[in-house]
Amino acid sequence: MNTKTITANPVSLSACLLLAACGLSACQAQQATTSSPAGQETVSIRTTPCFGTCPVFAVTLHPDGQLDFEGIKFVKHSGKVTRHITADKVKAIRQTLQAYRPAAGVTTRNKDCQQRVTDHPSYVVTWQSPKAQDSVYRHYTGCFSAANRAIAKTLRGVLTSLPIADLAAPTKVKRLPKK
């Protein structure tokens, strides 16, 4: 049997072990900064497209007041922007939205939608927790009952209370001239 013995310099071996340990601790530190602390959940509100030029965007609110905006379509700013609001403002918005929150892992939609008009956008509110499955509430703005109009007004009010008017403003679409 042909065997080879490999000897390592103790200084080289120590250096390799130190580098490996540093690399592992760097990975752990990175994981700690990218995951949310226990019990910290985000709330996102997204608008959906309509048949026309309705603004399509998403806003995510973090407990510390970080606000992530993403302009998707027919908005003044396309792309991602981060802004900040107070943690108290986030808490107030969460309290306002709590009435519509379904159980973890459940998606609900408007109820009592007897008068429905097509081609309207929806609001999609998502509660994301590191400890549980997402809770999602979808509100179609084409439901015209008094209760559904009140919910749409509340959701619109939440969005207009955020410092995103300059980003989420609808874009002007050029129309073809009439003949």
C-alpha cells in the first residue's frame, strides 16, 4: 500500500483555522442582520393593475419606521426607494389595518360584494411574520356596497398618510388624438 504523510506547519494550520472561524462568524453575523428579530413583522400594501392606467406600487412598513416603496407601473417613480416614518406612525397604521387581518396562513377577500364593477384595482394587504405564515387581505375596489366603500376609503387613507405622494403619483399617459 502506497501512503503519503502530509505534515503541516503549526503556524499555517492555526492561520487556516482562524480564517475558517472568521468566515463562519461573518456568515452568522450576516444572517443575523438579514432576518427580522423575533416578533417583528412587516405590513405591506400593494395596489394591483386595472385595465387602464391605474398606479401600481407596493409599500412595506417595518416596525422601526422604515418604509420601502416600489413603483411598478404608471407611477411617477419606478423602482425602489426607502424612506422613514416614526415607529408610532407604523403602530397606528397597524392598528387601523388590524380589523381586516385574517388568521395566519389565510387569504381573505371583501365580503358582501353584490354590486361589482369590472376593471377596478385591488388593495392587497400582507402581514409577514418571521414566526408564522403570511396573512393576506385582498380588497377589490369595484365592490360598491357602503361597507366596501368605507374599507377602500380607509386603505386609501392609510396610503395617502405616507410620504409617498411624489413617488406614487399617477403618470400622465399620452392619448392618441381623436379623428
